[in-house]
Amino acid sequence: MTIPRLLVVDDDADMRQMMTQFLRQNGFIALPAQSEDEILTHLENGRIDLILLDVMLGNENGVEICANLRREQDIPIILVSALSADHQRMAGYEVGADDYIAKPFNPQLLLARVRAVLQRAQRTPSLAYRRKTRTFHFGGWTYNAKKDEVISPDGFQVALSRRETALLNVLLANPHIPLTREEIAAALDVTASGDASPEATGRAIDVLVGRLRAKIEKTPKDPRMLRTERGVGYVLSVDVTVEDT
């Protein structure tokens, strides 16, 4: 089991130490930082699964740092601040923060919010998939994201539409994890019909899954890779290996 690596960013040494120690006591790897430069150094040196980012960092602004990170990173970010007015929270959400916690806070509340954000992040594709820098192998198939090519086990290239490719990316990011139609729709961020109702969303996803099956399954009516999970939705039921390209 992978232990989540959290980055605690605060220019207050006491607060930084308290949060770091508390998170370590609750099963996380917690690393301290106090500036944007230190954040970038940590990101270059290893995996970071979530950033707890204070809004007021001396001469730096956590909201601006969050906006800068969002241009290149899709790491979950929780803003932490003594500024808790609605417009201040909205400023954080508008630049891509996943959550916003007001100081002073109950440590158990912080723990619950961290776990919730990490859980959500595990159910969506990471930026590595959206950056198109990797090759994925699944069930004998190969998807080269950089070239946007899908190659069958027989070596033939199969053309996918933009929407089918987006669905494939969601599935490749979550192998063996049953995904509801709502989760898939949220990851794709649009329904084929333009109707936001649950019924229309479900129908749109079913149609899209059917189209993808027709292209990657030997027997689309008896799928072996993209299977229906009864009572849930769909699951990519094969192993996925990833390599940088």
C-alpha cells in the first residue's frame, strides 16, 4: 500500500511543525515547506500526493501560488487560511483549490478533509495522463498518448474519436476500479446530449462505452476488458502498465 506524501506549506514554523507531526502520527509522510521555491523543489525531487498550502506566506500569496501550480500540476491542493470570508474562499476555488480550511481548525477536521480530497483524487485521471507523455499497455493493446495512437494486439492502428479517447484515459487511470456513470461523466466534464439530468448522463455514458467496446473488444456484446459492473457502472478489468515516452 502506497503511503500518501503530503507537503505542508506554512511560513509559521510552529504551525508547520504541528501540522507535519500530526499528519505523520496519522499515517502520512508529511514534508515541510515555506515558499513557492521549496514547493517546486519537492515536486522535482519526488512524488507529492497533496499540498496543504497556507494563503499568507510572508511576501508570497498562497492563492497566487495555487494558480501557478495549476498551470502545470494537477496535485490536490487544500488552502489553509485565517481569512474565511466567502469571497476569500471563492478566490481559492476559482484558481483550482480542491478545498479551503479556515484557521483555527480542529485537527480531526483537517484529517477528514485531507482523506476526502485524497480519495476523490484517486478516482480521477492524473495530469500525467492528460499531459500525453506516456504509453499504456492493456490487454495486449497499446495506447501512445504522445502520438494519440491506439494499436491493437495484431499491430493495427485503431482510430478513436476525441470522446472515446477521453473515456479510454479515464479507464486507464483507474484499472480494476468500478466507476459509476456519474464519476465517468464528471471526469469527462460533459454529456453527449447536453442534458445534465442523471438519466441523460447515464444514457450518454452507455452510448460512449458501447462505441469504445466496438473498437477494442473482440466480441463487444461479450466484453472481456471493459466490463459492466452490475449495480455500479463500468470497470476496466485488465492490468495497465505505463512507460514514459
